[in-house]
Amino acid sequence: MGSLCRLYWISLVLAAAVCMAACDARESQYTDDGRLVVSYWEHWSGFEKEAMQAVVDDFNASQDRLFVKMLSVSQLEQKIILATAGGRPPDVVGLWTRNIASYAEKGALTPLGPYLRRHGIEAQDYIPGLWKQVNYRGFTWGLPSTPASVGLHWNKRLFREAGLDPDRPPATLQELDAMNERLTVVRVQRGGQAQEVRYADLTEAEKNARDFTIIRMGFSPHEPGWWKSTHGFWFGAELWDGERAITCDTPENVAAFAWYAGFPKKFGVDNLKKFGANFGASFASPQNPFLDERVAMVLQGVWMHNFIDQFAPQMQWGAAPFPSSDPDTRSYVTHLDCDVLCVPKGALNADAGFEFIAFVQQQENIEKLAMGHRKFSPRATCSQAFIDNHPHPYIQVFIDLAQSPHARSQPQMPVWVEYNEELMAAADRVFGQVAEPREALQYVQHRMQWKFDRSNKRWELTGDARLEAWAQADQAAAAKEGSP
């Protein structure tokens, strides 16, 4: 079977799966007691789904007109586009902020302006960085559900064993580097005998030879490596100018990639690859290298507490802001992201769907959801009871990071997914020492500026019509709101 034929059949199977999921979500428009069924697709599973189900149950119990039916959907990003194109989307969908720009331009989402006004929801209700992420080209396309910021997590026991203060994480990148050398343990041959020593205690000749095996790392930016594309945030970089220009090859981004490249130059590419190859198991497992204490420090999100509590409850750990290149002028830098609730374009019960979204946004309900996910609320303020009763011992750290003026998020541009992949690939080339930082970033700059220009050209041809359609949808919803 040829490749085109295979792709054709795969498309048919996927489309059929979407139709089946859509039909399942709408198998009955009303419950036995006459309540309108509101279909809701979500990407969460496990405890995260259970936490949202508890809020869904509260909504269903709060009134007798609507009944929200939540369905956990795999490959949601692809299926919601197909379902929308086919005219059978759910009434509510849980997405990621990375979807907002591209899905809005594809006509897959409903602008929420009239709904926000109807329910009295305003920008000032939310953490500024999160509100920015749900807006695109002057329209609001979703509302936050559970947000996340990232920070440094460190193992206090390993700090203590290395002669470091367990309650004092690195405040600068220079301190991070020095602590890394104390915390990293290697196996080296000395006098015909294999010895385990700290990297800081190696001779200069042994360091230069790199003829050792890494047993434990203090810190590696390659673990987990999820933010390789945005390390520039901690160096004061921006990835675009907010309008039409890609800016990935600026001095700040080059400095970030040079810092990243410093790790294989110091410890050896092959040594780091062999060390990383030993991790094997999935992130959410007892074999996670931070949880089984093969890595002493890691850049991770607020969710990390969940996995420490589940797989390494005995661990003595702490969380703090990850140090930036200039802590005096740029402190509490973080990568800020968020899950979002949206109304797909063409939703049969859009009004009812947003009524559920608005219910989730109420302080008591959003805090219940955040507590269930062991994250923080996206609202600008939260109750003292939420902080006092939160199981995460460092939740205030992540709230402060999210509210920091130096919190940064992925660019709200329709080509971000491709841009991110290009940056990740460039980071891998730099880490593997097959390209210098500036060279790797200039390559990304050239490729992505061309793609972004093409995207902007399409917008020039279709943008006015899109904006008019969005404005008309806004006006129609407002007129419907005012009608008797």
C-alpha cells in the first residue's frame, strides 16, 4: 500500500473516530428529567480529570436546567479541529494556550466578549500574564482553568551531603554552576581502581579528559528538557516583537543557548547522553531521575509536588525561583502557561456551555479545581483558606512567580507550534555540539521568519474578513442577549 493510500485510510479512520466521539457527546440532547445536555471534551485523565469532574458535579447539582457531560478525549487537538470542521463540536472544550492563535485564525473558536460582559468577567479578575494568553487580535477566546509556573526544585538531603546549605538554593547562575560541581558525582579510574568522587574534586587533567562516568548530576538543563526553547526568558530574551518579527537570534537568546551548550562542553556530550539514557522510564514514575535522586536540582512546574508526594514522599526538598542571568534587575523569572476552557465555533449549546465555564471561574469553584490539581488559581487574588489548606508546601512561591512582572509565556502567534519545534531542534544541535549557538539560532530565525511572513501574508488577505466575522459574532451574541 502506497504512502498516499495509507494517509487516506488513516484520515478516514481518524474522521470516523471523531464522528463517533461527537455522536457519543451528543447521543441525547436531554436527560430523562428534561435537562439540556452540555457536552464537554477535556484532555485531562487520572486525578486531574477527577478534580474537574467534582466541579462538574457541583454545577450539575447547582441548578436543574443543564447537565454537563464531560468526556476525556485523546488526541484532542486534532479531533476538535475535525469536529468543528464537520459541524459537530462539543459545547465546551479544554485546550492549551498554545492553541488559541492558530485555532482562532482557523475559525475553530467562538469569541467570548458578549459572554464575558453578561457574566461580569473582566481582565482585572485574572493574573495579567494569564489573561494575555487567552486574548488574540483584540478578542478573548477562552478562560483559564488551571495555570502553571516553573521554578527550581532541589533535594535538601543531597545538598547536605555535598556540604551545601540545604535551605539555600542557588541565587545566581554562577552559584548554580558551583553547586552543580559539588553535587555531581562521577566514577573515574585512579591507579587502576574505579573511584566515585565529586566533580569538584577531580584534577584539572581529569576534567579536561572527561574520561569518567556520571553517577549523579547536580543539574542538567537537558532534564527534563521541556523548556529548551524558552531558556532565553531567564536571560531577558523575547522570541518575537509582538507583531511581525521573529527575534530568536538576539544576543540574549544567544547567551541562553551558550549557557545551555556549556554543560556538554564541561561534562562531555557522550557522558551526558549515557547518563540520560539510563533514565528510561516515563516522567510520572519512581524512576524519574529527580525522584530517585540521580539529579539533585531540576527546573519543573508547580505540578512536581504531585509526583514527589506519590513516588518519593520521603524526599526532603524545596522550591524557589530559578536564577536568572541578572537577578538584581530580573528576579522571579518563570515560564507561565495555562489550560483553557473554550467554546468551539458552531457549538450547538454555546450559551449553556459558557454558563458552565463561568461557573468554573467563580472563586470557590476555581479554587476547588486548583486544589484538586494541587496548582494555584488563575484569579488575581485567592482566599487565605486556599493558601492555608493547600497541600503544596511551596504554593506561594509559584503564585509569586506567576504574578511576577518577569513571568513570560509562549508567543501568541499562529506559527508557535512550528517555531517551538525549530527552537527545540536547535537546542539539541547545540547540546550535541554540531552547531554553535548563534549559527543554530540564525538558522531558526531564517526559517521561521519566512513561515511567519507567509502566515502574515495570509492574514493580510483574510484578516479583515476574519475580524469582521468575529465582530459580527460578537454583535449577534450581544443582540441575542438583549432580546426578550
